[in-house]
Amino acid sequence: HMCSRDVGSCRRSHTGGMARCVLGLGGPRSADYPIRRAHVGRAFVEHAAQAYGFGPWRPISGALADICEHGSGIVLCRLWAPSVGHAHGATLSTSSASANAARQCIRYLGVRSTSHVAVALADTRRPCGQFTAVEGSAHVPRWGAEVVAALSPSKQSGPQGPLRLQIGVGSPGRLVTSPTLEDYGERAMIPRDAAAVRESVFPAAFEWLIKHWVGPMAITHGDVYRRRLPQDTRRNELRLLPRNLRL
């Protein structure tokens, strides 16, 4: 069921007094399709909001973000400040603004533990069609480094950083003719890769997150087990197994 109350009431229900928050990194170009690489984190939360029965997006100045709530206590967030690499000529001040927005958003929602925070971001170390979940603040992809660092506690205070859902967007390469990381981030994926990310990776990543937070008994659509990779697109060549054949 949907949460029609204010965010303060929503964050205190269903979660033992604490919301679970997903920050989707990227800018407004996340609405473009095919997906633009650096904006895939924000595209992820927008997809989840539409596909899983969340409420409407609402701008919250106190959170420096647009938020989208669910009766389960999960809150999706789009930070107002762009992240590093999400605009041409991105500067340290832009990066710091994103970090400050992330801190403000988490503080506004009343999230007191990094175990209840997930950051969705692009990963150039993995090809399109893959994602990985990582805990901690080590080896963070560049486009999310400042935000993850801002949300990570000191070494003496327990778990090191929020959960990261790193969504593969491919690498720009290392040739002289390869684009810069910033230019590569603003380029759209080829349609086949974008379809794999939206139709396979997004559902699988969200269901993995639900099972991680709620537990393995959480009822989901099973998309985490039905991922289709870009190379699995030759549907006409696939044949059904004979009914009397058992695996």
C-alpha cells in the first residue's frame, strides 16, 4: 500500500523508526533514452518508483532532493545537486554540493545507520548488463566517490560506508582517441545495452536490495534470477526443452 502521509510519519512506520533510503546519482538527463551512462543511478530509482508502486515524486527543500515514498518505509531520492561527471566541466564545488545534499537528505529522513542507505551509481569497470553490490567506502567509482565519502562514518564508528549498487556502463577505453570520462558519461548507451540495463539489471538490482534489507523470504517478482544479458538476445534461436526432459 502507498504511504499518503508526510515523510516524517512514513519514515517512522514499518521500519522500526528508521527509513531505508536509496540515493540515485545523476542529473535530469536520466530521463533520456537510451540511458546516458553517468545518470544511470538516478534512472534506476526512477524506474523503481514507476515499476514498484511508489508514490509521486515530491520536491523537499529540507532534504535538498526529490523524494518518492512507499508504505514499506523505503524512500527513493534524487539529489538536487549534480554529481561529479554529471555535467561538462564538473568541478570540486559541484562534487561538494552533491556530498552536502546527500548528507542533508539522510539527515532530513532521520536515517541514522549507513546499513539503511544504498547509493545507486554508474560503474565504468563493469560492462552494461551487469551490476554489483558493495559495502564500504573503498574503491568507489569516480562518479560516486564524494557522496559515498560524505556518508561514510569514521573508522572507529563501525560499518564503513553505505551499500553501493554499482551498475555497469562500460569503459571509455584508454586509447588516445577515447573520450574523456566526463564526455563518456554524457553519451547514451547503444539501444541494446540500454534495454538490458532497464529490463534486466534494474529489476534484478532492486529485488536484490529488497531481499538484502527485508530478508530472503521477501516476496518479489524473481527478476534477480531471470536476468537477460545483452548476448542473450537471439530469442528466435532459443528452443524449448522437451516436456519429458528433466534437468
